[in-house]
Amino acid sequence: MSCGHPHDDCASVLEHVYEYIDHEMEDDDCATVQQHLDDCSPCLAEYGLEQAVKSLVHRCCSETAPDELRAKVLSKIRQVQEGAAADVRCVPVESVDSAQPSDDAAAAKQSPALS
């Protein structure tokens, strides 16, 4: 039976309410939360709100994109991946191996860093 008044452990229960909703708690912890919700109407109301939000998000986000849209997106992803791979292939290995450090980089290697 609900007393209608918050209890000392309300913050702890509400902190773990999603774990309770998703059945991701140990049985003992689940029983403790259930007992608290049975006794505390403010937490029960909060639990109901959180459960409703989670249900709404699940319903709204469970749709899949139309096949035509999925095909266009996958095609664009492949084009970008192929373009990136082509950019990497365009850099000659010799130019990477023979690159000389700049005068600033060489000077930095010779003089110790100031702290």
C-alpha cells in the first residue's frame, strides 16, 4: 500500500529504475525496488513515467527505413569509402619515405625543450 510520501531510499531506487524496467537487476535488488514501488506512490508515478517514455521511444525508433532510402545511403557510404581508399593509394610511397624534416623540426630535435 502506498503511503504517498517519499522515503529515504527514493533517489537510489530512481537511479536504477531503467535497470528495473529492463529486467537487468539481480532478483534480490529487483524485489527491493518492487517493494519500494509498492510502498511509495511518488516513485511509482516516476517509474510509470519512465516506463512510458521508454515504451514510446521503442515504438518510434523501431521503424526501418524504406528500401530505396537504405540503398541510397549504402551507395553513398560505399562511394565515400572508395574515394578515401583511392586518396590513400594516390600518395607515392617514395614521397613519404624521402620527406625531409623542416628546418624547425630539425632545430627542435637538436635543442632540448624548455619546461
